[in-house]
Amino acid sequence: MDGAGGPGEGPAQEALQSLSRRLQVQEKEMELVKAALAEALRLLRLQAPPTSLQDPGTLGPPRGSPAAPPGLPPTCSPSLVSRGTQTEAEVEVEPSPGPPGLSNGPPAPPGGSEEPSGTQSEGGGSSSSGTGSPGPPGILRLAQPPQRTDTPRRNSSSSSPSERPRQKLSRKAASSANLLLRSGSTESRGGKDPLSSPGGPGSRRSNYNLEGISVKMFLRGRPITMYIPSGIRSLEELPSGPPPETLSLDWVYGYRGRDSRSNLFVLRSGEVVYFIACVVVLYRPGGGPGGPGGGGQRHYRGHTDCVRCLAVHPDGVRVASGQTAGVDKDGKPLQPVVHVWDSETLLKLQEIGLGAFERGVGALAFSVADQGAFLCVVDDSNEHMLSVWDCSRGTKLAEIKSTNDSVLAVGFNPRDSSSIVTSGKSHVHFWNWNGGTGIPGNGTLTRKQGVFGKYKKPKFIPCFVFLPDGDILTGDSEGNILTWGRSLSDSRTPGRGGAKETYGIVAQAHAHEGSIFALCLRRDGTVLSGGGRDRRLAQWGPGLVALQEAEIPEHFGAVRAIAEGPGSELLVGTTKNALLRGDLAQGFSPVIQGHTDELWGLCTHPFQNRFLTCGHDRQLCLWDGEGHALAWSIDLKETGLCADFHPSGAVVAVGLNTGRWLVLDTETREIVSDITDGNEQLSVVRYSPDGLYLAIGSHDNMIYIYSVSSDGAKSSRFGRCVGHSSFITHLDWSKDGNFIMSNSGDYEILYWDVAGGCKLLRNRYESRDREWATYTCVLGFHVYGVWPDGSDGTDINSLCRSHNERIVAVADDFCKVHLFQYPCARAKAPSLVYGGHGSHVTSVRFTHDDSHLISLGGKDASIFQWRVLGAGGTGPVPTTPSRTPSLSPASSLDV
């Protein structure tokens, strides 16, 4: 037996052979396209009179009808036909009762059959059909009147099928030669293309495609052909310019407590200030718009990368915020900087340290004794440079290398601005600053290292606070609060500098099990401490006497930061990115909640202002967009990557990273279906618009189709869509619920007849006029203008068309949200660009009434809710600088 099917051949060899065959097919397809175009050019350049191909007895075209192109019969019109894959096409010339032009009808029967409708004669022609004679795909076929038998037919042959491939190659070679020999004739005609489309010279023409029929773009050198809908006669008639709609940041869900400190303060206005991603949020609990979920928000959006720390000026109005360095679109490092801004007007007052810091700003603090005239900054370089700046002038007064260990906190002594304290990994440093008569760079900083003596030296000292009597309390990783008191300097004490006084440990109290993350001095002189492992919030009186305590619920995480609100009210930030409000007696409830890890899954409710998110933290969260609050959340036990609501809104499907997908009841939160398809992650789940089918796109290159019951609770396998050569990335259903358009990791655009048995529609040209219920595929004629030049194919993560089909939102890899007009089918289409996310934006979706747009930050774990404003909006959107070059630098507006 032949060894081709023997047991020695493994799956790897079969895959290799399949790829080899696919490559050969694609090469042949390209040759066929070239041959087809060459034949079309040759026929158009024939100088024979138009009646030479007609029977003398036949009548010519009616008077006043458009003339046919030279060399073509007046009853023929060219059209492009897709065969098989997306790069395979052929040109047919078919009889048409109307004037010549581009045919918008189906160019070939479904399935790509080349057989004529009539019986076939021995010569390969049709004995009774008026269509062109059969021939190999890719060859221009000229339809002849049936009464003319003396004119030879192209592609008709009496040879055997085994000889036809050889004849095809001969014809292709001749066509290519004619194309090369006649290539200069276009210039001699004034540069006009002889194959002009009905849209005129403004239509976009792509290589090896008839103008007006398709456009082509390239990703990583791979051509992607997209067919123009029949209703578009010219690309010039499509909308141009940015959309009249704009976005305004309405709400930010989440708080960065997982990996940051110095991130929660209360302003003089009563607003709570904190940060997440590139946005500093000013939140008013219980006031302003927002309804029962909590008060209103304002946002400072001047930063171009993730904010790392905050400090509030003694006047309670000005705020300093430091950002990390980050990188731009091309991987070039961006410089970290500190912004000093007015919390009432949200205007930037001073930009400090641009070019002076490395990696990022780790900690900062205003001086207190001199009304906040100075700002102390510690950067994230290896030496953790400590610098002092003049706030009004933005000039550096002193700088020194602090330590190679991480620095977690810095602060001025409130009674003496020449005294600065830093703490971090295994150290507490006491600094004396000599201002140098205010001359920039002339000041000096000298250090005294805190000595632990008989006390155990902790691994970390995350926080400290100054007491009214001048002592300092530090919280460490051992759960201890140490009291440091001033003492006279001993000349035998090692260390640099000549400070007259130094600090030593005078008392120790074991306050928590595990690390102490936060200390806060209250207005009444008592001290609050927040524990990590035990999640306790404790109040301490003079002499570290325990007065009162409360425990934070486990699902909120440990205490990260503490701020004192009005009266006895406290605000607590937690390590699971929640912001709690309450007091020690009554307990705490959440006012801001968020995810704690990278986000990918997003879907909006079909008729309510609610949306659902999931990600790498394994949490599935339903959000109330009107109340700006978390409705509920459950633990998926696995990473959630995609989700979609059933049209009834009663259930939601969630795809996981293991090939498993769940269907949950949105009211009871119970799992009503649990099914696994393959063992690779699922990238997209989508219900059909009538709710009868569920499509699941997997990284195993397949789309699984399920029949769904009317209530969405029961599902049964209907079929599989097999044909993609890479993992599924996006898919959409047609409005009639019978067809699917899908994209894959190797930039394929495929169409599927689901109702007809999950069949691949090899003739993609026939799907050009199909209407889609949603448009989330990132590749397609209607959205190809969103792609930048030179894209590697990963620059756009998500795309969503509004329900009114007027605009399309795009989430890119450079932390930006774009807004385009729809359809966006012009290269380098202009857009409005919105910053704020500190990581790649993974998903965007419009709410059911297009009143809001939801966007997900990837690793910054943020959720932005944008309000969509019409052309006559309620005012200008606050501007923010562009963090990275926009997708179309010459035509995009950063807002």
C-alpha cells in the first residue's frame, strides 16, 4: 500500500503537507488574477468595431444608451467572482440586457460551479444556454450570441480534462506577456484607467482588482481583499472628516490599590482624590449626579501615562501627581514627570522634573511648615534619587542618591521643612536639607540612618506618620508600630552629616498580624493603622493604647490607604481596588469597586444601561451604568475572556481560557449551562440577533454553533464552522441570523452559511451587500479605514459600531480610544482620539441606546464609561495630551 496513509505519518507531517498545498493554491490563484486582468486589458484595447461580434441581424443598443467599452460587446458587463479563498478571483463577461457597466448581481452560483445551465457539447460549449462557455476559473470568458457559430469561443476545447491545466498555464503566460507589452498604453491615454468604475476616477483601485469592485490593504505584507458593496458607486461619496459625535468621560470604575501607595486623600472641598490608570479621580461621596450608587466624579486627565502617587498641598486645593515613564508607540521610553494642578479648575499649574527622573515617580510630599513652598520627590531609578523642588518656579534645589533599596514613603516634618524622612525596604532615613539660600541646585541633603538596636529590623517599613509632639510612628512588615523620638546627636554615632539631633526607637507596639500598610493621624490626635493579613483597622490613643477596631470583609482585601472624611467618617482604600466608606462603629460599605487584574471580556445589556466584564482576576461583574455601581459579582474559578448577553437579557454566556463556556442566569446568578469545546481558550461568544443560535470562536481555529432555547437556558450542538487557518478573533451575525462574518489571527475574512449547515461561503463577493446585526470584526470593507499605515495586525484590539450605525469606536494597543464615522472605508480616515487608559485598551462596546461607550483597560484593570455627545454637544471636552502617536497622525484629533 501507499505509505501516505500509513501509521508512520503523524499529525505534524499532515499539517505541513496541508500548508504546502495551501501555499501552492494561493500562488495559482494569484496567477489566475493576473491572467484575468491581462485578458480584460487586451479585450478593451481591441480596435474592432462594436458590431463585429454581433450577428448582422441583431439590433444594436437603443439610441441614447451608453456606449460599450472598445472591444466589448454592448450586451456584456464585467464582474469579479471569488473562488475559494479571499485572494482568488476571476473576471467574467456575462450577457446583460442593460447598458454595460459593473455587474452588482451574483457573479457565480454558490459553491463556485463552472458548469453551464444547459447541456454540454463535445467541444466543451453549451448547446442551449446563453451563458458563456465553461472554462477554468480565472479566465476572462466572452459571452457570444447563440446564433453565431463561426466565431471561435474563448476557453472552449475538445481536449481531455488532463490537458486543461497545461492549456491554462499557456494562456496565463500569454496574458502576462500581453499585460507587460501593453503596460505603457495607459499613460498614452492621459493616465485614465480603461477599467473605470461607475464611481469615476475617485474610486480606489487596488492591485490585480477591477476598480470599483474591491479594495486591498496589507498587514505584515499580506494582502487582504475587501469587496465594495453594490450601493457604493465611488469611495469619494463616503463620509469624510471626524464624526460629529464626541466622547466625555463620565465615570471611572476602579481604584489602584493593588500595587500603589500614597493614593487616597480628602480635599478641602470634601472630594476624595485618588487615581487609576492615567486619570486622577475627584469623587464626591453621596453628592452630585450618579443616583444610589454614590456621588459624582470629576477627572484630571493631564497625564500621559499611569499615575503612581499623589500629594495634597496644605491649602487642600492644589494637588501633585507623579507618573511613570512608559513607552511610546515605537517602544521609545517616555520621561516621567510631576504635575501640580488646581483641583477646583482642573488646570495644570506647574510641570516639575521633566527629564530629571528615571523610570517613574515613586513618592512625593509637600512641605507643611512654609505653606507648601517645596516639593520632595523620590524617583524609581536604581539609586532612588531624592530631590527637593521649588513649587512656584519648578526648579530643583537639591538632589542626592538615597539608597539602592526601594523607597515606599517620603514626608516633610510638619514643624520643620529642613527635616525629611524616607522609609522603605529595611530602612528609615532621616534627612537634613540645607536650602542653599534658594539658589537652584545649590542645596545639600545629609542623611542619618535609623538604628533599630535591640529591636528586630523589619524587611519593609511601608508607612510613617508625624505626631504633634514631634515623634514619628512607623508601621512595618512585622505588624509592629515603632515610636521614634528625638535625641541629641552622639559624635560617636556613625553616619554622614552633622545634624544636631537624631531619632531613636523609644517604644514598640505589636498592632497587627502581618504587615501594616497605612497609618493616618486623625484631627483628634489619635492614630489609625491598617493591617494587611488581618484586614483590621485599629484606632490608637496616646502611648499606643488600643481604643477601637473594625475588620474589613475578606472580599475587599487588605487595607492599603486611610483618609479622614467629615466628622467620624473614614475612607479606606483596599488591595482589591475597592474604596470603602464608613466608620469604626457602623462598619464600611463600598462606594467604588473594580477588577484587580487584566480585563478582556465586555458586553452590554440589550435593553438596560448595564454591562458585564470579566478578566484574569476570575471575577464576573455586572455593572449598573446609571447608578455607577457594581450590581453583583461571582468567582468564575477560571479566567474569563469574552461574554455576550442573550437578546432576552435573561442569561449571559461567558467564555473561559480553558475551552469551557458557561451560561448564567442574570437574576439568580446560577449556572444553567456548562459546556466545553476543545481545550484552548475562547476568544469570542456571540448570540444571533433572534437568539436562536450561539456562536463560540476558539483558539483551535473553529467556530462552534449551538441551537438555543427561547429562554436561552438550554443549548445543543448544531454544527462547526471549519476553515480558518488560525485562531478566531472576532465574529458577527447577519441581521437575518443566518450568516456569520469572522476574522482570524492571520487576518482572514470568512463568511459562513449557518442556517445552511455551517458551510463556508467560498464566493466572498456574494456577501458584499449582506447587512450585519453588529460590527465588531476589525477587518472588513466598512472599517478598513481605521487601520494605520504599516500596522503589524495587532494595533487594534477591539472595534464596535454604534446601534444607529453612525459611528465606530476603536480600542488600540497604544492606550487610546478612537471615534470614527461609519462606514470608515477611506484610508487614513480622521478620528477623535481619547486618552486616559494606562495600558492597551482591550475592548469597547456601546450601550443599548448609544448614550454611552464602555472601554476596558488591559493591565491597568480600569473601566471607563464615556458619555456620547451629539453634534451640538453640551460643551467642549477637556483636552488631554496624546500619549502616543495616533493611528492616523496626520488626521486624528486628540481630545
